[in-house]
Amino acid sequence: MSRQRQPDLKGKKTLRLEKAFQEKETGNNFFKKGDYKKAIEHYGKANELDPKEPVYIINRAMAYLKLNKWVEAEDDCTKGLLLHPDNIKALWRRGIARRELGKLQDAKKDLDDALLLEPNDKAIKDEYIKVLEAIKAKSPDRTPDIDGLAANGIHRRRLSIEEVDLDENEHIIESAKKELFTDKKNTSQQIENENGKIKVIKVNTPRNIHEFERDWSRYQDNDENLYQFIKAISPASYPALLSNFFEPDYLSKIIFIMKEYFLVYDSVDDIYNILYYLTRVGRFSLVLMLLGKDDKKVLEDLLCTLLKSCDESQVDNVGSIRQRLIKGTRQDVIELAKNYGVKIQ
């Protein structure tokens, strides 16, 4: 009697995760159209398919906020924070829901935590002001925690408020608001690099996914700035940095930047290292599956360039190849190409 064939559990899991991602994208489309009920439905389906991914349930919380369903929004944010305790969006959205539910001190705590992670986020600052003013309105005989407001601003300056009357309190609140919304971060003067084509900006290396997402959002609309941001990240840090938050948009843009900028300004070793360590990121297989044809063509071009750079006779004869690949052998590049599903010769 023949044995029953075991199901392809790994394949089913991959398909389930892909379906979850597609449901999220559908939910995003409905959200953009203002159809929040439909968005909630699809975010819910995504969460059912992949309950370990916090993005889906945190997105649903935002749709609930749009429908003034504060209890549901708070609940989803709490569930999301159990999966990702430092998720800034979840803390901010739960702060909104809790303010609307009258849980002002809890809301303030959420926003305090969010501001510690992202001290310059205007939306969080706006909500923080609303919560402080709600606390003051509820207890007019007490002054809200202005020290906390200043501490979550740019300067950590304590404000003495014990011996002032209400009029002075109003003045202090306005001063603290002004301080909170003043970004004191110094930006280095832009200069041109040795090629005379790229203006150098000061870029901080992201230490976690929150800083990565924040800075990616800041630089993604300017290719030159995004190039410098990507260049500031050690390739070996990608597996821990992106972990389960790797998205197709990140891979698509990174390979585009490598083709347009790294091939011109950097060594082929830099390209090899980035491509290699991205394959070690948790969601790599799923993200690769969702890449479009144009992105795969860019990948093929990059990998073909790497392969040619292994051949000393090709160096200096192939477009922008200026150096020979040191970090990997010809076989290493072929194996790397296989990981990306690209055939090269």
C-alpha cells in the first residue's frame, strides 16, 4: 500500500502569507477611497491569514478610528502592541482612541512612549497637545504635566509651575507648545561630492525598524538622498533591522538605487553585500515573489554586472564596472542569482 503524500506545508504557508499581503493591499485601496468598512473587512482577512503580522491589525485600527469606533480601535492597537511593543503608529492611534474614550492618563502614557521613539513627529505632537488640553479642561484646578510636554520636545528643560496662577499657566502651555514644535536638530550644509553630481547630506544610520521607516519615508522621494541613506546602512544589519517588516517597495527601490547610483559611485562589492544580506531577511521569499517584471529585469542587470566583474578581462571594458569583485567568486554570484530566481551566464 502506497504511503499518502504529505502536503507541502511550506508552500501552503507561503501562499497564505502572500494572500494576506494581497488582502492588506486591497484594504489599503479601500481606505484611500474612504470606504473604511470594506478596508476593515480586508484587513481582518489579512489578520486571519497571518495573525503574527502586526501591520494588518494596526491598519484596521486606523479604519476603526475613521468610523469613530474607539473601543475597537483601542483593542486592535493593544493586540498590535502585543506583537510589536514599540510600534509608533499603534501607540499614536491607541492614544487617539483613549482620548476619545476619556482615558486621558492612559492616552498621555501612550503618546509619551511614542514621542520617546519619534520626538519630531508632528501628528503625535498634535495629539499630545489635545490630550494635555483635555486633562486641563477636565481638572481646571490642576495644571497638566508641562514638564512631560517639554521632556518630549527637543530640549529636556524642566518648567517650574507650582507658584503661578491660571493666566500664567496658559502662558506656560503656549510656550511649551512652541518649544515642542521647534525642531532644533542641526542639518549639515549640503556640499558636492568629488564627482560633482551628488550633494552630500547628513544621514543617521537607523538603529531599529522605527528609525528605518521614519527615515525611509523622509528620503524616498529624493533618489540622491535615498542613495545616501541606503549607503549609510551596513548590509550585514539588514536581517535584524528589517526582520519581519521587509516590504516589496523596499526591495524594489533598493535595487533601483543600486543600479542608478551604486554602479556609478561605489564598488561592485557594495552591491554584492547588499544583495547577499537581503536574502537573509525573514520575509525575503514572500517579498521576492511579489516583485514586478521591471524590478526583476533590474535584478538581472545587477547580477549580470556582478558576474562580469568576476572576470578580470571584463573589468574596465563593461560600462561602469571599475573594479573586480573581491567579496565573492563567480560561483557565489551564480548562487546569489539563484536565490533571486535569476538565470545568468
